[in-house]
Amino acid sequence: MSETIAGVRVPDSAIARAATQLVRDTEDDLLYHHSRRVFFWGALAGARRDLRFDHELLYLGAMFHDMGLTRRHASPDLRFEVDGANVARDFMKSHGMSERDIEDVWTAIALHTTPGIPEHMRPTIALVTAGVEMDVLGIAYQDFSPEQRDHVCAHHPREANFKENIIDHFARGIASKPLTTFGNVKADVLALKDMGYVRQNFCSMILGSAWPT
């Protein structure tokens, strides 16, 4: 039987149940509960904005968005967001989902740490990022009622030190491929956690390119 939390019904389709089981078996408790909360924040934001969106696609985007941080699904040289998007794409293909739906979920995951763009795109893409921003950064925190926040977190609790631990998860997931942080917010993670990290500089790359002028 499908769960309803904070007025949001969790999709109970075969693919949603399979996704839940796969993520539960792959991610630790912190990432699993974070991913579930992202779905609820995204769905609540969508309802508040009167957006028409597919709850199943939002659920898949939320559940897979951090799979690229896991050892099982991390590539040696791609952004972790792309790794997660690729896992979701392969999973959805195996369940016969349409190319349009796969593209929306892939894009939602790939862009969830690229602020300023997803909000202007289709609802699945916009709402995955909105859910992530609420759970990690507290963006729009006051737009959710205390009852909504309490109900979601009662079912999927934030650890007492969630803020520090989520940063640690990010750092462990990307430490071996620092070049993938160029131009995205994860550069800040390595700047905090890796004392040997040197940021790439966009202007230095232009000035040092092979072009003579």
C-alpha cells in the first residue's frame, strides 16, 4: 500500500518500488533518507507553485540523484551527477520507459547542482533541484509549514550532524576526480575538505590556451 507523507503520496508503481529497493540496497541511511526527503520537498514545492508534474518521474529523479556518490556507480572521470543520471537512464530503459521521460530524469539529475538553470526547465527538472536545495541548503525553508517539515522528517529523519555528514559524503564521492568540480558547486566541497585541492581558474585557462591571441 502506498505511503502518504505530508499529504504527498509516494508512487507505488512497479518501477517506483524497484527504484526504492535498488537505492535502499546501494546507499547508506543518510543518502537514502536525504533522497526520499528531496522527493517530498520537490512534490510539495510543485503543488505550491501549481505545477503539473509526474510524481513517478520526480520520485525517480530524487531517488537516483546521488547514486553517483556511491562506490558501485562512480566512474573515474565523470561528474558524479552524470554518473547518477546514467544509472537512472539505464534503470528506466530496462523498465521500458519512454525516451522523453528518461531525458527529463537524466537532465534533472545531471543539473541538480547547477543553480539558475533547472528552475526554468520542465517540472521534473525544476523540482528535483528545488527538493535538493531545500534539503541541503534550506532554500525556501519558510515556504514549507512546520507541520510539513516535521512530518517528512519524522519518517525520514535528518541526522543530528547531517550538515557535516552530507559534505563528507560529497567529498568522498568526488575526491578522486577533482577536475569534475570545475564550474560547479562541488569545488567548494574540496576547497573545505582537501587541503591540497587547487581550483581551476576559468580566466587562466583562457589566457593559457594554445591560441596565439
